[in-house]
Amino acid sequence: MSTSRVPLAPVERPIDSKPWSKVAPRLRSTVILVSVLPLVASLGIWASSGVDFIVALFAVFLPLQLLGGAIAGFVGYGRRGIADGLLVVVTFFLSAFVLILLLSVVWSVFATGFQALSPHFFFQNNKYVGPTTDLSYGGLGHALVGTILVVFFTTLITVPLGVATAVYITETQGKSRGLIRTMLQAMSGLPSVVAGLFIYSMLIASGVSSYAGYAGSLALVPLMLPTVSRVAEESLRLVPKELRNGALALGAPSWRAFFMVTLPAARSGIVTAILLGIARIIGETAPLLLTIFSNNGTNWNLFSDGMASLPTYLFLNLSFGTDGSIARAWGAAATIMILVAVIFTLARVASAPRKARKAKK
Amino acid sequence: MSLEHATKRDLQMKPYRFADKVFFRVAALAAYSAIIIILLVLIFLLQRAYPAFEQQGILAFATGVGWDSSVEPQIFRIGPQLYGTLLIAALATVIAVPMAISIAYFIVFIAPRFLATSAIILIDFLAAIPSVVIGLWGLIVFGPVAVGWAETLHEAFGWIPIFSHDAGTFANSPFIASLVLGIMIVPIISSVTREIFSQMDQEVIKAAIAMGANRESTLRKVILPTSAGGIVGGILLAFGRAMGETVAIYFVLNLVYDKVNWFEILNPEGGNVASLVLSKFGEASQTEIEALMAAGVVLFVVTLIVNALASFIVNRAQPWRNV
């Protein structure tokens, strides 16, 4: 191939060498250039001509950046690199666009919501609070209690059901696995408001019960069950067959093989399943509005009287629409998000790989 | 003791120990609860909704227009709401899918590991933002911004019929509702997609790269076809979520009852069955509640059809999953 022969001495390749991750200097400078230029150009056009930001973003920045990506791809990898460059630009653009919007949700909740938060906001209830009462009085303590009770009761019912369903689908050779799976799929599409209507017609319209916390919990069960069982099923499915068969071959009965081998192996997945289930229902509003309505006082009893919950508290305050009540709604939103964040952190810790925890000891 | 030769027997998976029988029976019972719940939902809703169906006629109820409890005989038809539900959910899905797949692709195949780990946590967290919080944000923060977008869209593309606009305000239109919904379902789709991407057989991707494929052709020819079934499943899951979504839309959509808004997505005239139930439930009379129950039945049946379609597609795309 090459005309001049270079004496080749065997060279030991360093273990951590990554020749593929080296970027040619020319490509690197092109990449930097094409990432900066469109930004500068579109910022300049936006600032000087005064067009809408969104127009500048889509009509100026995006085409320029696409062109830049194509050029960088061409410089780096020739004609076949053009598509790569475009792909990377589109990926970055779309991801960043929607991430900024989603982060704006989080940011506005915390920035606005924290103004409403104060110790008494968590401990006091909504008695004697009207739409115009200012924030120095009253809070969502009653709603916090309600949400925790309702969600706890739902979890208590749903998690054993969901995990056992997943066991039926993955571990047994039962005949109706396909049917069960279809039913769960159907249930996962059950609109939350229909779940509320269902419990309303079953318990409340038929006169079995009046508005009560447990009715809300029951309305949340069909919403949580598919999430729990689907995620649990996925995680049980991921456990290698060899482990399970190994346990069975050693003479373990199926239930021991499940509880001592499969379940521990899938532990983090099961925890994730419970977590995602809770996260799925903690903000459900419509079913609770239809089944437990609300309450301005604190109610510790799941089985009698209406009960407030964080989502319904948020909803009703937002519906009032006065400045004070909207501030309370933001406070409730911040509280819900804090709860979700706490659940997430707990689950992360619980499902952290065992190796990492042993290393810490 | 004489040794008898072993008799040939069939290996079978049937549990033979008592404890195993109990274990499997409990699992089966729990699994059948799914069927029982679905049946209960249908039975109780149908029982309550029957008078409304009888009075209005099923087809007229689902496709007709008008919702008025003050005239005699009362008119309860949910045609505009049903169509609006489908339209908004479809638009939201169309908006969300490219973004969601981009995020998943970025996390799994482009981002360095530390960035990917934090992005995964972030996406999972965002997927858990409750819809009522999204509704609050959509009404107060995002709504005014999106009104500006809608105006721009109308000025630039107003000659295309779907972007025409003849009502007073740009707020509370199906366009804004579907943007809010789309943003809400992005994390759902992208966490499913990411899961599928990261569980893909890495050898296949490495093989493609070794054969000289570039990023784009690996994505188009290897990654997407391999994971298509799962992604479609995730998308339909999110579509189902979007159809049944109540509170996120309730605050950002103006309902019309007496006409179907076929395609003018910038006009503040939309429809949504779930929002209808929520907005009418408070002051509803007995017959109106029956009609709302009937609306719930229709919504449930439609989501059932969508989901049946979804599982059919997923099963066709991933036949190995049902083995």
C-alpha cells in the first residue's frame, strides 16, 4: 500500500487507550466553530431585528445549526458524515428544547411555590381560610395527612396484587397469561376520571358509603396496579434464566427459588415498580375529586367523611383564581414535588447496586 | 432391596409440593383480580349509564352535538368532546415523539456516562410530575408564552386551514392543550424508549459499527427496527395517558358543546371527555350524572380499543415477548 516502508516494531498497546475517542484537531476546531457561530448569529439577529424569540430559534438558529452540523460532519468523516452531523444537531436541539420546558415546570414550581411555604403552611389546615385570606394564616397540613393516608392505603392493596400478578405472568406456566397481560394493558389505559366515576357509581351513588378516604384509595388501585405489575414483570423477566433454573436444579421448590433467588435479583426493579406506582398516583386529582371530595379540616379517619389531599387542594385553590389562592396552589405544587423528590431519593438509595454499598462500608 | 430400573417419566412444570401449589394459586388469584377489576368497572358504569344511553341512543350520544340540561327533553351528546379528545391526544403524541426519542438516543448513545446517569435521574423525576402541577404551570406560566407561539404560527401560516383563526383569543385552544399534554408525556415515552435502547443487544450495534456503519445508518437500520415494537408500545401507552388526561387539560382548554371543531386548532374551541366530566360533575343533576357516566363508558371503550391495537402491534413487532 504505502510506498515507503516504515520499520514496524511491536508496541504494547496501553490498556486504557481509546483510539476511537480521539478527535482530529481540524474536526474539533470545526465543531467549536459551528457550535458558536449559529448561536452568535441568531442572537444577533434576534437582538437587532426584534423578532419573536421562538421565530429566531426555529427560523434562524435551527437552519444555521443544521448547516453547521452538516459541515462539521463533512469535515470529519466525508460525505457519510453529513447525516451524522445532522442527526447530532437534531438530537441536541430537540432534547434541549423539551428539557428546558420541563425544567421550567420544576423551576417555576420551586421559585414560586417556596414563597408560600413556611412552617405553619405545613401544619395548619384550611379551616377559616377563604379565597382572600392572606398566606400568614392556614395551610395544607390536612391535605398532607390526607394524601399520605390515601396513598399508603392504595399501596398496601396494590403492591402485593401487582407483584403477585407479575409472578403469575413470569414464573408460572398459567394458561391465561396472555389474557391477564391484555387486561393489564387495558387497565393501564383506564382514564383516571373513569376510575373515579367507577368508584363513585359503585360505592357512593349506590349508597354504600358517603365520601370517604378509602373510596379514593380504591379508585386509585386500578391506576397504580398496571404500573406496578408491568415494571415488576419487566424486572423479573430480566433475571437470567440460569439463576432460576440453577436454584430449581439444586432442588429448591419454586417458591423458595422465587423468594431467595429471583426476587433478590430483581429487588431494585421491584422497588422501582413500587416507586413508579406511587409517583403515578400521588398527583391524581380527578378520581379523588369524585370520590373523597375535600375537607377543610384535618381528617385522620380513612373510613368516614371527606378528606383533603394535596392534588385536590391544589385544584380547588387554582379554581378559586384569586391571588392568594393561586399562591396556595403553588405552595401545594411545591409540596407535591418535594414529596416526589423524596420518594425518588429513597428509591435510588434502596435500589443502589449492592456492590456500591459494600464498597462504602 | 432390588433395584428397579427407572421408569420413564415426562418432565413437567406442574407444582407438586403443597407450598408451591399455594404459591402459584396465590399468584393466579392476584392475576385474576385484573380481570375482575375491569369487569367491575364496566358493570357498574354501564348500569349507571344505561338510562342515558337509552334516552339519547348510543350512536347519537357518542357522535351527536349539544349538551344542555335546561331544555326538554335534555340533550346530552359528546361528539365534539370525543373528537377533541382524539385530536388533542394525537397532536400531543406527534409533538412528543421526536423529542422523546431524541432524549433517549442522546442518553444512551451520545452522552458521556456521568451526563447520562444524571439525565436518566432527571427524566425519571420529570416523568413523575403530577398532571395537576403541569396544569397549574400550563395555565399560569406556559399559557401566555404559548399564546405568543400560536399568534406567530397564525401570522406565518394562517393561509393553511389548520392554522386559521377567527375567534377573539388564542388562549385555551386545542393547540395549547396539546402542547401542554405533549410536554407532559415526553418523559413517559422517553423513559420507555431509553429502557429499550439500553437493553438492546450491544453486540448488534458494535457489529454494525465494525461493518462501517455511521451513527445515522446505525440508528436507522439497526437501532430503530430492533426496538420499534417497544417504542410503539411506549408511544401508545403515552397516547392512552393523553386521552384520559383530565386536570392538565381542564385549565388550558375551552370546551365547546354545540359544534365539532374539526381542524382549526388555534381557535379556543376544543373538546375533551374527561374535562367534560370534571367540569359538569359538580352541579350535575341525577340524569346529567348518568350522562357523564355514559361519557366515561365511551371514553373507556375508546381507550380499550386503542390499547387493544397497541398490544396487537407490540405483539406483532416483538413475537418473542409472549413466549
